[in-house]
Amino acid sequence: MKVSELKRCLWRELDAILNELGFTRVSYGRSGDLYCRTVAGGSQQISFPTYSRGGRVEVYCPYVSLHLDAVEEFVARFEVPSPVPLTPSDIEMRSTLGLTLVKWSLIGLIEKTWIISDESSAYKVARKLAPWVISKGTSFWGQFSDNLEVLRILLGDGKESRRYGGLDRFRAERAVALTFRLDGKEAARKLAEAKLLVLRGDQHAEFKDWMHRALP
């Protein structure tokens, strides 16, 4: 089978499982496919990164995430305009918090990939992978069902915050956006000024430029 056909087999099997749980697969072209389930104020998302190698399809560690509409729209509104303007779809696929799911083997090694070489293996991988991802994702989304818990992670600077929220500047921007929504402009401004004191290098400069546009 061609790689494109193998991928179609995988998506068909995942669709059958995840559609029943309220997820819809959205294709973002070169950025790949994303499963989204609408919740109050945003969406729960699942990504299955796939790669073609030697005529086979490899599924890398899945990524579960939470997208908060108001936060991502606020952050995007004040970014430096790019040569290719952002579209609503570009913003919809962003994650406010996320987690890469790692599966460990019996001997303590990370199983980074699931291999698909034919229609039968696509079925087996989907049936094995989807329930595991949903179990892990349900725990993740439950943990961050409260915006105050999301804000706690975005405000932090430790290992847990970096694990879920990414780079320091990304977390700072989203913390300001969520604070603006929860507590208003002045609280957001005070937070932004505090973040300027701890960010360093390029992240400091980029956040400062963004802050001046967001909170003039």
C-alpha cells in the first residue's frame, strides 16, 4: 500500500473511535490533522504526529492539549504581523496548555513510535492507541478544567509549568491574556511588568514588544 493509503486507513480507524466521543478531525494542510472536541470557552485537542519512512507510516508520541479561545485570540491579536497573515484556523490549532504522551516499554525504554505497514496494522494501532490517549487526555483535561488551575501553570516558572506550557515567553503571554480576561486590564499590566523582570534575552525583548502592543 502507498503511504497515503496507509494514512487514510489510520485516520478512518481513529475517526470511528474518536467521533463517537465527540471529536472531529480537522485538516490543517501541511500542519497536519487535529482532533477537536468543543468545550465551554475552547476545545480539547489531540494530535497524532505521523512520519513516512521506508514505505511505512510511523506514529510518534501523541499530543493532548487544551485551547482557550479568549486566550489564544488575545495573544494572536498583538503579535508582530507575519508576511503570511494568521487565519482563524491558524489560531484554532494553537494550544494554551499541552502534554506530549510518552509510552514506556516493559524494560523502561520509551516507545516513541507505532509502525503501520498495512491495513491490518493501521486497525491494530488505532484500536490500541486511541483508548490509551483518551485515558491520558481525560486526566489532563480534568486537571485543567478550571481556569484558575490553568493560570497557576502559566504563572509558574518551574518544571511543571514548562512541561505543560512551553517556553517562558509563551507562558507569560498567555498568563497575561488569561489574567486580562479574569481580572481586567490593570491586573494584566501588573503581571506583564513582573514578567519583564524575570525573562531574559530574546524572550524578554519579544515579550516586551508584545506587551506594549497588548497593554499600551
